[in-house]
Amino acid sequence: MRNLLELSWRLLRGGGRQAMLGTWLTAAAVAVSSALLLFAVAANVAFGARADREAWRHPVAAAGTPVAIEATSQDHVRDRIITIVDVAPLREAAGVRPPGMSRMPRPGEVWVSPGLAELMAGLPAKQLAERFPGKVAGTLGDDGLLYPGELVAVVGRTPADPAMTASRADQPLTTTSPTKIADFAGKAGDEITVYRIMALIASVLMVVPLLVFGGAAARLTVARRDQRLAALRLVGATPGQVVLMTVAEAVITAFGGAVLGLALYGAAAPLLGRIRMAGGSWFAADLWPGVLPVLGVLLAVPLLVGLSAVVGLRRVVVSPLGVARRQTPPAMRFVRVVALLAILAAVPAAFRNTSAAVVAIVLALAFLALNLVGPWVVGVIGRTTTRTARSPARLLAGRRLVDDPKSAWRTVSGVALTGFVAGFIGLLSPSSDLLGEPPATTGLRLTVPAAQAPALAGQAEDRLAGAGIDARVEVSGSSGDSGDSGRRMLTITLPPAAGAARTDTARTALAGLVPGRIATSPVDERVLGDQLLDDVRTGTLIVLGVSFLVAIASAGITAASSVLDRRQAYALLHLAGTPLEVLDRARRAETLVPLAVMGGGSIVTGMFCALPFVPAVMNVTGALTLLVTVAVGFAGVVGAGALSRPLLRSVTANPAPRPD
């Protein structure tokens, strides 16, 4: 075995300059796949870390003896959300404290996040600081925050404080009623759970093309390797020896590419951390996938490449003479198309299941089936092109597609799979119209007990007047949140010219008027919805961006690899009198014809898989996104393929056999 490994290493190093270029192309393909795969894994890990840090704000009722009472609410300042956590200690318990704090808050104390502390120092006290009772006793650490700069305040209160006894059940999206807790472990919030589901689906849309690209990396420069291994088989090498040499060569190259991919991801991590999702950017630690995921990628990608290389050895092992004579392999079977149709038939039923895991599995299967049927379709395209060819370039292109449809598919598979992604999420890109017209008023609203509404309205007017704000306070019907007739709503109409400063001053003046209640504006009530729509659009662009990067890298690398694989054929054709321009046109047609057919087909397939979701959110913005996706995809592949033209000129300059 040692001699075989040494021989593999010698052949890998000593194949000549162009052979080493093929090795570097494989390593580059693996590096791109590994880096983006780490990004997809890190995105899920990062949302999981956020869920863990946020859980303490969603209290769980104590099963035994409680140690504190906890309640939460949301306030706003300058159109930013402030998360307020009210804590009333009941007894001392060793080690029980809110995350990010060194101890339990005492009544009359306020602990604030660094972002809120900075904002309190920068704004007048009557606009922000005076909302919080007591003195600032400390600063929250990162363990208690979702993202850098988040605005959080932990207010210490007594158990008898009205804020710790008043129910807030009629506002479940923004508040949590006082709950007796045994610890601050909490539970995952609904909002972060939605983001984790979206991250899982986005990961499938990114990871499957990456795995396909990574597996295809093992088949780059496949003709050169097959010829060499076929020669070794003909001189006496056993099938086991050929397999071992192939695995060794593929795994060595892939492991080097995976390590390079890890370095690329590490270099890009600071830029990735600036992407704002769910309200803010990311802590540096969030973007580290963890030792086990990193080791998993560094081991799994080379193993995938090695397995793909072994799967491609069937012709070499079974018929080395056929490989050496360059015989056209038999056409692939129609069963590939049957597999795709079977999966698509199951899509409507599967997507009626609300489980994110089921949706992710079906999408992954559709991806893989599309990748399976691609070479078969390319073979059909090749035979059709050959029969209908009216020029030497198209005839050459058709014969190439028939001779090696798998290689031609590898060149366009990146954009074809990107077309599936674009078709699936392009029409699902939501617009702001989904939430209706933005509110025109800048007034505030405050829910109050019905019996106290008139008195509280008068107190509100007095407080606002004391803060220098001339506002009109009216009592309307029920709060409208739950139809509870025991509550009324105070509508505070501010002056027409009131800006953010006066609005925040009014919020501060009304703070504490009704225990556990926060004055909000119609704009405040849209913040979370607008944020979610913005994040969906951002996620859509990220998924499409990653898919485009894979597609363009795949097109460029595989186009260059294809030229190296066929360098002797290109050189001999050129030596026989075929103009270089004809060879180049044939090479372009070999890419563009399958791209047009498979790209369009994959887009239609993606749109079909998205049909269960389209009626609720389809919009013009999504259609434009889809059109731009198609245009950029075609332009990217054409541009990436054009970069290999100098290489074509180089390999046709000398038709002499190469050392490898």
C-alpha cells in the first residue's frame, strides 16, 4: 500500500504544468464549497446561539419553590425596540441570576445593555433615562444580549409592585405576564424559532448545490485521470490498486482545498458578522461553527470527493480498453426522469405538512433528482443538436455533448441548480405591501383599565403638559387586542409637527402611568413585521448570492477543466485545420445550449415547488428578482466560460503528448 501511495503522490506532482493546473482547479472548487458550506452551518449555529441567549426572557413557571417573578415588555425609542425585563426577587438562590449579570437585581436598580447605556448618555433624560425607575447599577454582558448594540433594560422591583401583579396577557406578541420562576433557563421564543426554520430551509437551498459542486470537483480533469489509470490497468494494476490510487489522489487534493476553504471562511467572517438579521449584527463567537462542525466539514468534504471519484471509476475498472480507445459510453436511462417526476408529484402533499424538516427534505430530494436527470437531458440535447447541426461548430458541440454528457452537465449544473433556487424563492420575496399601507399618524396609544380610563386620561394630559407637550387625550372603546370589555384605550394625539424627540418625550412622560403597560404608536406596532419582511428579503439575496457564487465558480472551474481534459483533441483538430474560432464557438455552444434548456427547466421546477406558498405573497418585486436572477446567471456563466479562452489557445499551440 505504501508503494501505491508513493506512486499516487508522484503522479500527482509529476504530471506537468497543465496537470498541476487541473489539480489546483479541483482544490479551488473544494475550497469554495467548503467555505460556503461552513457559512451555511454557521448560520444555523448562530441562530441557535441567539435562541439560547434569548430564552431567559421567556419565563417558564416554576414547578417547585420560585426564586423570582419575571415579566417582559417592549418599549421604543427613535424607532428602535427596547426590551424591558422586570425582575422581583423572592428569595436568595446560589447561582440564580439573569444571564449577563453578576447577581440578581435588587429592587430600585436598573441594569442596562451597553447600547442602551450609550443611548441614555446621548439623549436628554426626559426622552429616555427617566422612563426607568431607580439608578443604573450595572451593565449587561454579552451572555444576556441577542446582538451587539441591542437595547435591553433589567429593572429590579418588589413582589408587591403593581408592575409585577398586573396581567399583560392581552399583548402576547410584545409582553409576558408576571411569572414565578425557579431559574432563568426560560424557553425559545416564537420569533427566533421562525428565524431558525427559515435558516434551515435556506441552508438546504445552499448546501445541496454545494455538495453537488464538491462531489463534481472529484470529476474535474476526469479524462486525464481516466486515461492514466486505464493505462495502469492495461499493464497489470488490479481494480483495488486503481481505486486506492484514485482515492488517495482525490482525498489529498480535497483535504488541501478544504483547509483553504476554512481559511477563506475565517477571513470572510468579520464581513459576514455585519449582516443584520433579526434586529442586529452578530457577535464574533456566533459565526464560529464549533470544533465538531469544522472537523466534520474538513473530513466529510474530502470523503465526498473521494467517494465521487470512486463512483466515476466504473469504466476504468470494467473496461480500461474502452477508456483508452475513447469509446462513447452508453446512453443513460429514462429512470432518472421518472425519479424526478415521482418527487415532484409528492411536493404538494409534502408541503401541506407544516414541519420545516419535511419541507427541507423534499427540497433536498428535488435538488438531487434535478442533478440526477441533468446528464440525461444533456445527452438528449446532444443527440438533437447533432442531428440538426448546420455548422461545424454546432456539430462539434453536439458530438461533445453525446460523448460526455456528465462533463457538460457539470459545467452548467451550478446555474441550473441556482435556477431552481431562484424559481423557488424569487416569487416568494415579500414586499412591504403585505402589511398594508404604513400608518399616517404619529400619535400614541395606551391600554388602560376601563374603570380608571377617565382619571388616567386626565393624568396623562397633566404629565404631557408638564413635559411641555400640548397633546389631546381621548378615551376610545375596547383595546382591540382581545375584545376585552374591561379595558379601554387612551389615544394621544400629538402636534402635527411632532418629531422623534417630542414623541420620545411623550413616551417617557407616560411611562409608569399604567403598571406593565407601554405607550406605543401605530408605527411601533409594525416594527416587528417590517423587520421580518426585511430579513426575508435579505435572506433571499444571501441565498441567491451564495448560489450565484457557486454557479459562476462552477462554470469557470469546470470550463477550464474541460479544456484541459480535451487538450489533445483540441490540439489535433487545430493541427488538422480547424480554426480556433470554430473550436471556441463549439465550446460556447456546448455550454449555452444545455444552459438554456436546463436553466429554464430548473426555474420552472423551482416555481412548481413554491406553488403552495405563492398565492399569499406573490408580488412584482419577486418577479423582478427572478428575471434579474436569470439574467445575472447567464451573464455570469458566459463570462466565466470566456475566461478559459486563453487556455484553449495555449493547449492548441502544441499537439505533442504531455508527460501525464
